[in-house]
Amino acid sequence: MSDNPPRATLIGSLAILLWSTLALFTTQANAVPPLLLLTLTFCVASVLFFVVYLVKGELKTSWQQTPKSAITMGGLGFYSYHLAYFYAFQHAPPVEAGLIAYLWPLIIVLMVGLTKGNMLSWTHLIGAIIAFVGTGIMLHSKDQTVIANDSAIHWTGYAAAFACALIWSSYSVANRRFQTVPSSAVLWYCLVTALLAGVSHVALEKQAEPLTLNTWIAILGLGLGPVGVAFFCWDLGVKKGNLSLLGVLSYTAPALSTTWLGLFTDAPLTTGQIIACLLITTGALFASLMPNKKIPLDITRTKGI
């Protein structure tokens, strides 16, 4: 499986599907302080991975085959990205925060294309542009609602959302350095994240109110899906699959995210949002179904990554 780039890309795309539920679960847990939410969700993910790899008998080999530098980068990457993400959604309108945070797929495509020995495929570039236009239409379709509900400018939330884009795109590209590291290493990344978040919560946040049943369900959903299994899928995808294609396909996540919010919350989908979803999906499909095979895009042999 690890030596099959198309299959690895497909597995990586499953992470995008799971991440599309992140906004839905996060809005259901908005009352939880961000550091505490980070601690609880990654504790759930850590327990999940620990049990899986304990049963498979891979704990010892995973620890031995995972460099401490990879654990440090993964733990800090997971911690900083999700802290910024949870903070952004609690301090800025969700649609705007989501749009800014989802600049990371475009940044990935540009980072890979600007790497020595690689060029951007024209299909990837056009697909990214179409998808980005779709996200802009999605923002505009709900902009008046946001303005009517809250006219304040949430600069700290916007800054945190932009930090999300930079952190995750940089992590995804840098993670190519560790292609020989097993994807089971996400267990150690999650443990480091939970530890850092727990210490930070005790030191910086006030004691939270007792959590409701619905909040606990949202926390479990986050820990098992977008904060759990998704990371294993993404780790394998970015190490062994087509990273630029995954970056473009990631534009389907905000479209799917809006769909889940429309289906499972009281917010109905508008015509503008439906059009935006179609544009985003079209852009991603254009990039995936019409690749320019004359321009190889393999950064696995590129020095400096």
C-alpha cells in the first residue's frame, strides 16, 4: 500500500472527507476553552491509536522507527494548528475563519511547485483557481448575515485562521522528509499534542463549566474522526501520494463542510452556497481527472524537503 502512489493519494483524500466534519463538531463544542478542547480531543485520538497499534503489536517498532525530530515536528504541528483553529472559530465568524484557514491547500500547491526540480501542472493551477473562486462566492453568500449579526472586526480570529493555513501547509510539505517513518507515528504526535495542551490549559485557562452530553459527543466525534483517523490517512497521503493533487482536492472540504452544516444544523443552504460548492468540486475534479502527464510532480527525490 505504501508503495502505491494512487492508492496513497486516495487514502489521503479520506482525511479531507473527515476534516469536512471539523467545523460541524467544533461549533457543537464552542463553549469549551480551546486548550481544554485540544487536550480532550487529542486524548481521545491517542487512546484510539494506542489501542489499535497495541492490538497490532506495532507499538515498540513504531517508537523505534520514529525519529525524535519527527515526533517533535508532528507534535508541535498538530498542537499549534489546532490551537489556532479552535481559537479562530471562537473569535471570528465561522465562514470567514474557515475561508482563511482553507488557504492551506493553495499554499501547498504553490510550495510544491516552487520546489527545486518541480513545476506546477497547469491543470493543478487552474483547478486551484476555480476552487478558490468558489470559496470566495461561498463567503459572499453569507457575508450579509455575518454583518447583520456582528459588525465587529475579529482581527485576532482572522490572524489565527491565517496561521492555520501557514502551519498546516508548511507541516504537510516538511513531512515529506520523513517518508520512511511509519504512519503509526501519529500516535506519538497525538500524545505530545495532548500533553502540551494539557499543561497549557492548566497554566493559562480558567476551570471550565461541566460539559453537557452533546458537548461530549462532539468531543468524541472530533477525537475519533477529524482529529483521529484523518491524521493517519493524511500522513500516508502526503508521504507516498501526490501532494499537489491532495492540496487541490482539499478545496472540497469547505464545500462538504457547508453541506454538513446545512443538513445537521438550522442554517439552510443558500443558492450562492450551492453554486460555490459546485465550483469548488469542479475545480478539484478538473485537477484530478485532467493531469498534465508531461510535467512530473514527484518531490520524493528533491533535496531540501
